[in-house]
Amino acid sequence: MRFRNLILRVGSNIDKLAVMTGVFLMVSPGVGAAQLVETGKEKDSTPKTSRPRPRLEEPYVVTKNDIVKTILISGEMVAERSRDISCPRIRSGFSSMVTFMADEGSNVREGDRILEFDSSDLASSKAEAERKLDEAKLSIRKTTADLSALRCDLANGVAQAEGRLKIANLYAGIPRELLPSNDYQSYQVELERAQLALDKAKEQLKNHDDSVPAQLGLVEVEKTQAELELRKIESDLTLLQINAPQNGIVIYGDNWRENRKVQVGDAVYPGMPVISLPDLSTMQVVGYVYDTELQYLRPGMSCTFGLDAVPGESWAGKIASLTSVAGRKGFASDHKVFKAIIQLDKQDTSVMRPGMTARVEIPVTMSTDVSTVPREYLGQDSQGLYFVWKEEDPQYLSLHYVEIGSHSEDLVEIVSGLTEGEVLYRTIRIGESSK
């Protein structure tokens, strides 16, 4: 009964409006479409084909416009050029524990200490390597002394053999007729023995002198190996204390295992980025684009963006590149997105910092010089067909079905059913009258 009274009240104000019993006017949640829904057994899904022209409503004249759709994407500020400081590769272990990090966001100058790793294991290894080096040096000194003493003994043996040979020469030189036959033969044998002993002593001395470099070389190898091991450990120790290679601002890396930033006490692995030093003069925006929006974007498109940290300000830029493969938005997200790299028309190092959230607006021209109507002048029936109310004469409007094309936030392209210059009125909504 409420619906019947409502229709009777509307009918009293509108001349020549045919009202069927049990029918009321309803708007779909789409683009403002009016639908007629029957409350009884029968249903008529087609809107009325005519109605009086509203007297107090401003009409809309169909004109040609460009359909420009604004695509909104979110992103963050990053530096195009940045120096990543990663966990060094050392031989003492597979992972290293962070013991010191410069404060995130702090400005550092080249040479400032920004990162340190635990060096306790390497310090113990260094002490052991130094001990082995000292032992090798001591072994060289001992071997040298031993070889020198042995040479003295061998040289003394040569001298003694030479003395015995001289004595044997004296006895062997006595004329034969002055000695008994047995003594003479005995002195000759002693002379030969002395000569052989001298030759043997000289040969031993020569062999010793020839072997000295090789024997010293063996202990020198041990020393060299100990020195090399010590240098490697000292080199690893220097890798555990890292100074800033350039001026910049400290940005912590991501700890993917813990889904957070790297912090002091974390065990990190060789090659894992721990700190980055971005060049603030090369800031750009990395925008995250969903697959439904990617089809509208092209490199070279102009855009504007704002920063959540700087409300009320905006900057201009253009799309430099688009990735062709989707990836994870972040280590804590499972959503797959494409990335749009947006270059800035002008850098603003006073406010722009890496990691700031950016909101990017990209105007995309969907159609050019086409007939358009505002969304509120377009209706949709229960079968999904679009229609408009067009002025036929000064008193009445008629319903016309149209075919739509592209659309923006406020305009819809009319592909067929209307021509430029035709006059339209808004689609009636619930509770409205056509005054």
C-alpha cells in the first residue's frame, strides 16, 4: 500500500504519466540505471518509453570530448644509483653476526664507520696463525744453526783427513831401501787410505753444502704458509669492519627470514645486502601495477605523484619502463604485481627520501573526440542494456537505448544511439520527481 500511495503522489504531479498497479521505480547499483520492478506475479523489466520534461532540471547537450581515465597506483621512492653494503665472504664461517650498524636515516660521510660484524672467531684464528708463524721462524733459526754446526763438523773432518794424508805422505816418501819390505808396503797402503778418507770427507762437505738450500727451503715453506694464513685472516678482519664508500644516507636491508629490517644481532649470509647508501640526487618512484591496469600503460606516459609524508605537494614525472614479468610486491606479501619505474622531471633532495610512500596518478586517454554523456545521464535496465532520456519536444522525453564504449570517472562514450547536439535529462532515481 505504501508503494501504491507513493506512485499516486508522483502521478498527481506529473501529467500524462501512466502508472501501472503494483509497479515502482528502482535504481540498480550500477551507473544510475532506472528499473521497473513488479510486485505482483507479472514483471516488466523495460523502463517506460516516455515521460514529461522536467521543468527545473538543467539539460545536458551531447558534445564530443576525450575520454581520459586516471589510473591510480601506489609505490615508493627509491634511488636509481645506490651502493649496497653486503655481508662479506670470509673463510671462518658461513654466516656472520652483525654487531654494529649506523643509525638508519643518518647522513654519513665517506670513511665513516657504518657496519661491523662479530670478529671473535677470527681473532682466535689470528692468534693461532701468529703462533704457527713464530714456530716456523724458530724452526728456520734452529735448522740454520744445526746445518751450520754440521758443516763445521764436516769441514773439521776434511782438515783432519788432510792432516792424516800429509803424515801418510811423509812415511810413504821414505826410500824403500831404508825400510824393511813390510813397513814400506804398510806406509803405501796408509797413504792410499788417507787419500780415500780425504776424498770422502770432501764429498760429504760438498753434499752438505748442496743440501742446505733444500733443507732451509722446507722450513721456509712452513713459514710462508703461516704468513699467508695470517694475511688472509687479517684481510678477513678488515672486511668485518666497513666504512662508508661514499657520502649518503643509511638505509637498512631486508631480513627475508624474519620479515623485517636487518638489525644488530642478526646472522646474515655472504652476499646478503645489509645496508645501502642511496644517491639522493637520483631518486625515482617504483610503482606497483596490477595486471588489470598494465594494458593501459606505456613507457613515456606523463604522470603526477604525491608523497604521504608531504601532504599537499605534488611532482611531475613520466614512466621510464615497465616490467614484463610480475613479482612479489614485498617479502611480506603474496600479491604479484608489475613494476613501473617513474623518472622525476625535477629532483627535490630536501624532502625526498628512499622508502617514502608515493601515490601516482596517470591520465590515460581511452578515446578522442567522441560523443560523451555524464554518468548520471545514463541508465541501465534489468537486462543490462543502457538507455538515456532524450528530449523529443518541449513537453516530453523519450527513452532511447544506446551502446557505450570506454569511460572515465565522470564521462561515458556513446558509440551509437545518440548524435552530437541532442538534449538529455538525468535518469530518474527513487523518490525523485520530474519537476
